[in-house]
Amino acid sequence: MDAKKSQKIAFGVLLATTLAVVLPVLFIIMIIIKEGITAINWRFLTTMPSNGMRSGGIFPAIVGTIYLVLLSVAIALPVGVMAAIYLNEYAKDNILTRIIKLSIVNLAGVPSVVYGLFGLGLFVIFLKFGVCLLSGALTLAIMELPVIITTSKEALSTVPLSFREVSLSLGVSRWQTIRYAVLPHALPGIMTGTILSISRIAGETAPILFTAAAFYLPRLPGSLFDQIMVLPYHLFIISTQIPNMPSKSTYGTALVLLILVLMMNFTAIVVRTYFRMNKKW
């Protein structure tokens, strides 16, 4: 078998594998759009739920989801980036750092319900925050950390060593070198980790079920210690717990959640592209 024929077979296998992954996702998205588009209107998006959530809108769930995602990212991003800077720029390669790196990788595979139980025990019960926006955001922030730390560390390691050497040779301190010569060039990779973390937490139900979500709350949160409605949990409730729920409302909620996640990801991608275009190498 010649090289060209082998290459064609390999490309064919890769194409078939790609289609096997992408087509079912596209099919699901098409069904959600087809069934849910009829429910999308101004009243559905901007009014409070009523009649036991069988009528009215999903405005509190939309606002609660945005609050929860933005607050969790605001908590996890600086902590994750600082941890990545320490591991990549300061920490020596010894048993302790290897254990830390292995633990971070293992945390990425922990089921979300375990994070929910951890958040319930630590933030809701032990710290007495109660079931509220802050408890949910802190729980989701812990879920995000492994992804943000790993991708940020990889982004920092891709910055050429010569950047550090030139900066240090000019008498600049180590932190100033990281701040001005390393971190700006690693920002696109850091934003990639942020995008991946948003994609993971925006649709989570189990962690917020224990720490933040309310079954029915026709009002907006007034503080960090208020319960909130969120789209994933709201979708779970109306799909499984409320009899005779119109299917268009269920699919409409799913469509709004899908659009919201895509919008957040798109915003992060635009920011990442902006920093990537400003790269000098």
C-alpha cells in the first residue's frame, strides 16, 4: 500500500470519526431550536414565573445563571492564574509539587455531585453561608480551578525562555518579568481555560442543587446571601417534577440556556482573539 492511499484511508477514518461526534450534537441542537423557538418571545424572557412555573417567563433564572457564572469566574480566575504562576515560575520540581500537580489533574475528573456535597458541607453548613448565590459560586469556582490552573500553566510554559532571560538581564525583578514579559503573552491560553470552565459550569445542576438553587423564586436576588433560580435546575424541575408542563416551555428554556452559554463563550473567544492578535511572536 503506497503512502497516498494510506493517507486517504487515514483522512477518511478521521472524517468519519469527526462526523460521528459532530452530527449527533447538531441533530440535538436542531431539535431544541425547532421545538423551543416558538416559546421564545419578549414576555418569556423578561417576566417572572407564575402559576407554579406553568406560565410566565424565566427572567429570574436567566439573571441568576448570569450572576452565578460571572461570580464563580471572578473568584476562580485570579486564584487559578496565581496558582499556575507559582507552579510554572517559582515552584521547584520536587515531590511536593508533583503531588500538587497530580492532585489538580485528579480534581478535574471528580464528579460534579461530589463538588456539590463538598460545597454543602463547607459553605452551607460549616461556614453557615446557607443556600445562596455565594455558596453556589464558591462551589463552582472550585470546580473550575483544575481546568484554569492546567491551561494557564501550559500557556505560561509556551512563552519562550528568552523573554525571561532578556528581562532579568536588564535588572528587572522576577515578578516584574512575569507581569510584563510573560503574562501578557500567555493571556490567549489563559482565556482558553476560562472558556472551557464556563462551558463546564454553565450547565451544571448537581452542585447548585445543594448550594444555591431555589425551586420557585419569582424575584431577583438582592444580595450574595439570597437563593437564586438558575436555568439548568429550572429546566430539570419543569422537565421532571411539574405535570402537564407545556413541552414548548421546556424546549424554550433549553434553547435559552444554550444561547446564553454560546454568548458567554463567544465573548471570551473575542477577548482571546484580541490578545492573540497583539502577540509579537
